[in-house]
Amino acid sequence: MRYSKLFGGKTLATPPKDAETANAKYLIQAGFVDQLAAGIYTFLPLGIRVLHKINMIIREELNAIGGQEILMPALQPIDIWKATGRDETCKDTLYWTKGHGDKDFVLGMSHEEVVTPLAKKFFNSYKDLPLAVYQIQNKFRNEPRAKSGVLRGREFGMKDMYSFHVSEEDLDLYYEEVKKAYLRIYERCGVDAYVVQASGGSFTDKYSHEFQVLSDAGEDRIFISKKHKVAFNSEIMKDGQTEYEGDVLVEGKGVEAGNIFKLGTKFSEDFGAYFMDKDNTQKPAVMGCYGIGNTRLVGTIVEASHDEKGIIWPKNVAPFQVHLVALGIKENLIAEANDLYHKLLAAGFEVLYDDRDERAGKKFNDADLIGIPVRLVISERTLAEGQVEWKERKESEPKMVQIANLIEDLMFYYK
């Protein structure tokens, strides 16, 4: 992609005045998102590339544990919410609207009310279970405190998965598989997540598990065991507990990057989602629910990986793999830069090519702000030596690399 043609590619000299968190500052300033209103964002080409990579990782890990992707309606008749009583318990969080015939609808903040009667149509016997379906779709919540950039939105992306089982024991086994898959997702996205036991909130009367990423922008106080990769929410922290199996607990702030719940049979019973068991008795399916805010995860990654200059994207989710910067306007330089750009593309690399007629300082500042893992600079000076300047975003000093070896070096870096 040529930077001169990138839609939304004009960086801002200063971050938005009301931006209090790193993701709110840098995602807007660097041209990843545009704010339409409080808690409502447009994802621009740079941002959508990151989001697509996160979604790909999520899909791969959920498919690997038997999840099947579907897409459910965001617009939902109020009747299904009345069936569970959540038209009242979630009344202030739902967005309400009227359809023809004065019928009430809501915009989905969650999809238990849709997926349960849907799944009911496709299982009759214990032989049809377990099953797990997921979607990646926008959710709508009438959030009273839409702030912190894409961390807390009124419209936001969500991966929500729902599983159906013949027993609590079978759910327990799958629940642990999902927990492991979630940790793999966060690891591949370049963030260090801790499993936190928390209350179930409005979804279940049982404990849930959150996945928290340490950040000063976090709203949750957690007590972590780095040794065991677990943490405790302050709401359920045992009185006076300072250790966990021999490891001293450290207090910190966390950003919730996902959560999982054991729903039991509440929704199955509300919608009559029963199956015939081995003993020829009708039983309600036992359900689990698993969520990851994918747009929220974009912001979480920025909170966990940035410095005073801008974003530092982990390799797997960076919008591009290489930020190629051409310094100078002489014809021979531009020709060499163009040639290198096309060679990198031909080798399969994703390249943002800064071909703008801008001063070096502006190009370097924008590269740091955008945060692509590798910056390559080609100039008259480097060409004289048959080299390019290679600088990793997470490192402070550049190095010189022979152009003849560049493709091989990049392949090694990204292997």
C-alpha cells in the first residue's frame, strides 16, 4: 500500500483533547479509527487490517476446538427477551426501537435469546450434542460511560460463542478447552492475559472467568500470580489473602479482554431446548457462553504495547509487516525504492510504502506513531552501500542490512 493513497492516512500532529488513554490517543492520531460519537467508531483501513488479523486468529483457535461460525440477527423482537425476563433486567442497557405495526424490537447486546431457540431446531437426541456455534458481529449497549477509546463502546465488535451439552460434566470439560483456546488467542495477539475468577453478573448466578491484561488504563483491580498465570478479582478476593500456592500476589490494574460463563440450563428451560437422553428422558441442554470483544482487543493491545512515540504492534496483528520509507526525490532513488517495494510484495510481505514528498522527521514520526514492527529506510546514503536501514519499532537503534539479503532476513524475522 502506498502511503500517499491510504484512506485516512493523514496523521494528526496532536492527539484528541479528550483522549485520556493510549488507545484513544494513538488509534485516532495515527489514522486507525475515526470517532463519530461517544463510544461509536469507524475503523479505517489501518484499523480494519488489525481487526481482520485478530478475527483470523480467533476463528482458527475456535475452529480447532469444534466451534462453527454462524451469523445471527442484530435486530431482535422483544418477545424473545420477555421469555427470559431480560427485557426488564437489561432494560436500561438495551437499545429499543419500533417496527411496523408498533412492534417492539431491540438491538442485540448479547445473543442467548437468539441462539437457544435456533440450536433447539437442530438437536433432539443426546447423540446431537455437544455442539458449539460462534459469530463475529457488532453488539449494541446503551453504555452510560462510553470512554477510553474503543475499550468501552456503545457499538462494538464481539465474538460470542455458545455451547450446548448433555451434562454439567461435559460442559466443564469443554469450558476448560475454551479457556486454553482463549489463552492461545491472547498469546498470538501479543498480550499477556491472566485468568481471573469473577462474579457472573446478570448472565449467571455462578462464577465466571475473565481474561485480564495488565494496563494503567484498566478499570479493574486484580491480584495476580505471575507464576501460575491466574489472578483474583477484588470483588471475590479472599480476606487477607496475599499468596497463591506459594506465589506472592501482586496488585495491578487490568483491562478485561474476554469472559466465559457457565450458563447452566436457564436459557434452555426458558425456550424448551430439551433433548432425549440415553435413559429416554427429556433433559434441558446445559449451556456455556464465551465472549471476546474483538474491537476492544484492538485497544487492549495498544494499551499493553506502546511508548511515548506511539503504538508498538505485535507481529501477528500489525496492519503491515514492513514500513518502507523513501528519503529523497531524485529519480534514481525513487526508482530503486519502487523496485524494492515490488520485490517485497512479490515475496509475500505486507508493505506500507511511504512514498510521500515529506521531510524525513515527519516520515519517521509517523512510522513510530503507526507502530509497524519493521521500518526500512532507503536513501542516497544507504544506496551507495547497497543497503537499507533496518529499525525494529520496539528497539531504540537501527542497523544496516544488505539489500541483497533483505528478503531472507525478513523471512527469518517473521518465521
